[in-house]
Amino acid sequence: MAPSNPRTTVDQAREEASSSGQADAFRTLRQAIWTVSLPLGMLGFVLPVYGREIGADAVQIGLFFSVFSLAMVLLRPLVGTGLDRYGRRPFALAGIAGYAASMFLFGLWNAVQGVIVARIVQGIASACLWIAVDAIISDVSGSSRRGRSFGGISQASNQGSIVGSLIAIFTIGQLGPENVWSWLFAGYGLAAAVGCFLAWRGLPETHSPGPRAEGRPIAWSRPWVLLLLIAAVTGASGAMIGPIVLFFLQDRLGASAVEVGLAYMPAALVGALVAARLGALADRLGRKPLMLLGMAASAASSFLMPGLGSVLGLAIVQVVVAAAGTAGGPARQALVADLTGGNQRGRAYGLYALASGLGATVGPLAGGWLYESVSPAAPFYANGIVVAASALVLWAWLQVPAMQLAGDESG
């Protein structure tokens, strides 16, 4: 029997330790994201209703969404650069703590000004957390596994959102909407505080920070520029329908907010149960096909929304959209890492988030204007046209280098 090579044994031990550390980082991140995501499933629906209850008009409700996006837009480039210079962990912890603080503000300051301040804090937290999450996932996953890893984080977030939404539905049903908001937001804030503690205790630093990134700089290639432009355009069009979708569906279907929320529950289950597996399709089939599938489903949904005649029809449409979008989202996130340098990933995700955030800042105001001045269906048709046109542009001109699909593990 040939003697064992001590160097090989040491190398194998190091690889096993590294793999174990990456798995621990991913597990801790999933736990923290689950706690932070508890209010996210219901907040988009509840915020307009809550705003009406505290006396906000349509423009102020639109402002609730726009100030959130504006806070993210202003901070994302700085956060992206900071991630590469100072590391991922400080920004992830700050983001989770910021989410906890915003929930406590929602519960304690029951006024239009309070909601605006809480949304600004939440926007700052979002800018710190989600770019850091993207960078951490790219750090610990090779390109042949990134789609599945991004899907896994999305799955944890969706699971938290479902649990949080069920808690909200049950609590509102038992106590009534006029008595429940402060308790709900306080509970969500406490859960996020627990997530912050878990991350502080168990989330390691996944990037060696330095005064400046020494890897290859971001290549301003046509695929990268095109991806940024499409993110900005579709971010604006998608944000147009966020503030008005609940009101529109209630008027169109004659359904309560709870009934509309329950119609979205099957779609949420798709993301909660199979997001990791759908994300893995981007590793096997390539980024571009999955991105196009998600965009096509989103456009079709927007065109169908104004003609829906039942809550059941809404549920069916949203399940199809969720399945396609759950596969397309990780593909898009993984492509950002594929197209940019390893030591520049924080900056790359910051730029991508900036592009989508710029669109999301103006989208709610534009959607509100279309809803009031043109027709309630106009924001949906406008979004469908924009997303469909963007998908055609990507299909015709987005070229993903073959090496990005082959599983480059150096990442």
C-alpha cells in the first residue's frame, strides 16, 4: 500500500473545513432571512390599507413606497463599495438590525410621518442587507451552484413571508384591523431582533476586505450594460402596480383584502417549497432562458389582471407567474456574479440594485397617476408592454459567454 501524502491529507482537511464553514454561513443566513421576511409578504398589501386608516391620501400612500425606494437608491452604490472594502458581515448585521428598528417604528408611531420615517429606515436596512446577501451567496457558491443557492435564500424568505402573513390574517380576523397593527409590528420587530442575534453569533465574514479590490475590474461589456438598463426599465414598470394592486383587485373582484391575500397564498407556497430546485434550473439550463421565462410570465400576468373575473382565476395566474419568476430570479442574480469580478461583487450588486431601484423610485408615482388619470387598468397594461418589450430585447441582444454556463468554480 502506497504511503499517504501528508500534503494531500492537509489539503483535503482544509477543503472539508472550508466546505463546512460555507454550509454554516449559508444555514445561518437562511435563518436570519426567515425572521426578517415575516412581515414582507403582507406589507405590500397592508401598507395602503394601514395608510388609509391613519388618514393618508393616494399621493401619500404612493410616497410610502417611493421613499423606501429612494433610500435604497441613494445608499446602494456606497454599500456595494463598502462590501468590497470592509467585508459583508457588518452590512448584513446592520441591515437585519435596521429591519427590526423599522418594524418597531411602524408599531409605535401611528401617523403618516411615522410611516414615512419607518419606510426610510426600512429602505436603508434593505440597501445594506440584500446586497450583502447577494455577495455572500456568490462568495460561498461556485457559478455551477449559484442558481440553487440564490433559490435557497429566496425559499427561506418566502417561507418566512407565508408564516408572517398567516399570523397577520389570523390576528386581524380575531382582533379586528383597528386593534392589531401595533402588536403585529412589534412581533415582527422582535423576530428580526432574534435574527440579528443569530447572524451576529453565527455568520462569518466570507470576503477578505481590503482598501481596494485587486481582482479584475467590472467589465462594462454589452451584456452587463444591457442587464443594468433592463433592470432599471422593468423596475419602474413593475413598481407601478405595487401600491394599487390591492385596491384594483378589491374593486374588480369584489373581494376583501383577506380574500385577495389568500388568493396569493398558493403562489407563495411555490416559492416556499421549491425555490431552491427551480433556482437550480439556471445552473443546468443557463441563465438567459430562465430569465426570459420569468419575464414572459410577468408580462402575461399584467395583461390578464384587468380581465380577471374571480379570486380563483387570480390564484391560478399567480401560481404560474410564481413558478416562472422563482426560476428566473436566481438566474438573474447569478448572472450578475457571472459577468463581474470576484473581488468586485459588492460593487456589482450595488450597481445592479441601483439600476432597479432608480426605476422603483418613480414607478409608484407613475402608477398612481395612470390609475387616477387614465384608467385603473392602465398601470397593468403599461407594465405588460414594458416587460414584454424588455424580454424581446434580451432575447435578441443578451449574449451570455459560454464559460458562464459551464460552471466556472473560481468565481
